[in-house]
Amino acid sequence: MLAFISRFSTQLLASCVLVGFALPNFSNALLPLLPAVLFFLMLLTIVSLNIKTLVTDLAQASVWLYAVWHTFGVTILIMTLAWLLNIDSKLYLAIAATCATGSLFASPAIVRSLGLDAQRCMAMTIASTLLMPLVLLLNGWLFSRFNGNEQLQLDMQTYSLRLAIFIVLPIMISLLVHKLLKQSLIEQALKQIRPFTIVLVFFFPLGLMGAFREIFDETPSKALEYLLIASGVCLVLFISSFLLYYRQGKNLAIISAITATNRNVLLTYSITGSFLGLEYMIYMGAIQLPIYLLPMLVKLAVHPS
């Protein structure tokens, strides 16, 4: 069963978006569980990686240059397009917050399912997450300047705590595991553990669709607008990141495109509190389909059989 899930993981992830949309009550019931799922996903992913290599990767300037693109560069690009296209200003904060957030912790699992370098993806994910608070503050300040009466209040204490829980603690546990257990035993256990990382990812598209379904039931045209904007943003992120890194190799271009498109919208909502409001909750649901559809299309293109 797990072998089947691992093989068709990208298709199943896209299908989970539709299931969450079809069952809004089920989706809303899963939502409170997602932070715990996020932690275990990060733990399983980091335990399966070589920590020494991860630290080495994080010491490379290229990883942090990517993180700057992932946050600052994307913010400039997307918000400029949003302004030029005259998108409803009510969505500016949701889009700006999404641009600031780090990559989804599921990105390495998705990249691994495509047969690409999950280790590199993890370093890029962590680096982009570490830049999140600074870019959130900057985006919030810019938003308040344009709106005049809004200001993004980032709880740094909460962010630091969650950063420790989702990144530092899994790394410490991983170091402890690698120190106490033989490498051969770890490798044997990892063969059984790795497929579960994709299983945990299923909870995200399933649990973030409730608010989007509610607005769809009330005003279908508004829900469609959210979906089109979210899809457009993801498409721009994917194409621009792919082209930006294509000269460094096709595989790195694909990894960068997927990492840039996948946005950890749940963590962003958790650390900023309710200030982001209903628009962001709806946008979180709207962005799920393009986030998980693009890797599926990439997998079909790379491995058509």
C-alpha cells in the first residue's frame, strides 16, 4: 500500500485537495491537527537526511541567495504584478504574507518523489523559513503604508518558539538518533519511515479547504477569483524560478521551481495570528490545488511512463 502511495503521491496529493473541498466539515475538523502533523513531517524528513551535509549546505551562499529570491525577490515580482493588474486590495495582505513565507516543509518529500535531491531542497526550505519574520515585517509595513490603517503584527516570541519546535528540535532529535544508533540500523529503519512522509503531507490539502468551500457555497464567483489569482501566482513563481536557475542545471531548476511554489501558508498563519483574517484563510484553500497540481504535471513530464 505504501509503495503504491509513494509511486502515485503527486496524483494523490492533488486528489486530496478535491476531497477536502468536497468534505468541508471533515476539512475543518482536521485543521486543528495540522500543527502537530507539521512537526512530525519535519521530524521524519530531517531524520532521513544527513545532518552534516545539511549544515554544509546551509553554509553555502547559493542557498541563502535562493532564500532571498524566495522571499524578497518573489515579493517584489508578485506584488508589482498584483498592482499592475489592479487586483482587489483586500487580497494584497494575503498575497504579501504568502510571498514572505518559507517553503512548505513537505517540499523535500515532494522533491524526493520526483527522484531529485531532497537534501538540497531541505536546506533551501530552512533558509527561506529563517528569513520569514524579516520579510513579513517588511511586507506588513508596506501594506500599512498603502492602506493607511493596517499593520502586520508579527509575534516574534511565538515565531521563535515555533522555529525551535519545527526546525531546531527535529535537528537535535536527529543528531541524537544518529549518535546513539548504528548507521546500518538507521538506514534499515529509514526504508520503512520514508514513505510515511508523503502520507503526512496528505493532511495539508485535506485540512485547509474548509474556508474556501464556505466562500464557494456563498459566492462561487468570488471563490473562482481567489482560485485564478492563486493559480496565477503559483504559475509565475514556478516559471520564473525555473528560468532563473535553468542555467545551473535542469534538476536544480525543477527543485527551485517546486520549492518556490510550495508555500508554508499554515505556519505563516500560525505565527501572525488572526490578523491575516478571513481572506487569508480562503487564500490558503485556493492555493492548495496549484501547489500540488504543478509537481504532478512535472512528474508526468519528467517520468511520462
